[in-house]
Amino acid sequence: MKYVPGAAAIWLAVSSSAHAQTANVATIAADAPIATSDRIHGIVALGGAFTPKYDGASSYQAGPFAMFGLQYRGVELKLLGTSLLVNLGGDTKFEFGPSLGYSDGRRRKDMDGQFRLLDRITGAAELGGYAGYHLGGNDKGPGDIFISIQASKTMKSGRGFAVQPSIRYTAIRSKKLLVNLSIGATINDAKAMQTRFGITPTEAQRSGLVAYKPKGGIAEASTGITTSYQLSRHWGLIGLVRGSTYLSDAADSPIVKDGSKTFGIAALGVSYSF
């Protein structure tokens, strides 16, 4: 369960200047409560992302980035990375609803040396939900603080579940520019830790590495900045830069020690709002 673009919860900007900016109709990870409008509002963005090849990797890969957000009659759909969220909170400060996602795998060819002999991890669907609350701020300026938590369970036996708390602050919000600052963490149970960071006795015997069985706990912490800029009524740019570090048993994993304890994420896309 990765906390990166293309895997579980990437908080990318969803800003709209259409319809007189509609209070920045979907800002970064749904920055403001949505309006119960009879018209469909939304945004679609396409671009590229630069991410680690797997959990603990020191090497990176380039890949596509896509997201969308749709709002209609108090219901909001948000595709953030590979996580689809449904906000049923309507025109309130609360957000809550189910989530459906996809957990990336790990390919042997992306790893080096003995680590190539570890088991391949296949991608899998995730089911869960999220809830959040907006504090302060308004639709015309900065100051909004959004506190949220998302929980997801991988739908493959033995993969475990993860919980991701986060806090996001809107530092700048104008008709054209939006800047959000965020901090977050990923908390894995023992099964999720073992899947991503563990080495089973069988893998140890095959690879010559030492077996490692991590406990559940905080796997990583992150901080980032997300921006969106409207070039015209419909077209804009969306970007994200985020830095993370592995913690506790995840940081002590031989996989991470051979790779990198810290990693970064970058994404840039072109958006169209309507």
C-alpha cells in the first residue's frame, strides 16, 4: 500500500476557474465543501509523474498521471492517483464516503542483486473509506485546514490494511492560483508491513538475505506542496512535489536499507475544468 501517485492516496490539485471560479470547484483533495448544484462541475487532468520504482527503492521511474473530479447535487467523485473517493458530505464541512483503489505491485526486474530473488508482488484492488472535516477559511481566500483519515484493505489474502491520516492547509487561493501545504502518514498493520518490507524464511533461503518480519506501525511520514494555476477559463496547470521518509520497522527493513530511507514524488499535468 503505497502513498504515492499511482497508488492509494495522492493529494493532487483539482482547481476550477470555470463558472466564475466556482470557489475553486475542486481544490487540492477537495479543498472546500461542495455546492448542491443541479449542474455538473468537474475537472480532468493528464500529465506525467516521477516516482520510486517500489517501496524502498533508490531508483525512480517516469509514468503517466491522470485525475478527475466531478460534482453533482451534493455528491462528489474524485480520482486521486489510483484511488477513487466518493464524498457524500454534501454542502457541509464534513466529508465522508467509500473509496476504491489499486495497490501497485513490485517487479523483480526493478530490484538489484539478491533482492531480485524476493517474491514478486502483484497489484491488487483496495476497498475502504475516508472522512474529513474543514476548519476555518472561506471560498474567497486562504486559511482552510482539512483534517482527514482514509482506511483501505487490500482485497488479496494476507495483504493487510493501511490507515492514512493527513492535514492540509490552503496557503494561497485566488482566482488563478491555489497553493496547498500538507503533512501525512501511513500506518500499516503487520500483514501490510510484511508484504512491502518483510523477507520470509523462504525468500531468505533463496536469496541469501536475512529473514525479516516487521511489526505493524507507522510506515512513513510525508510533507508536500500542491499547486494549480488557471491559464484561462477552462485550461490550467496542476503540480505536486512531496518528500517522505520511512519510519520504525519499515526503515529497518533490508529492502529499505539497500535502497533509500527517504524518497520524493513529483507530478505535473494540464487540466481542463467545466
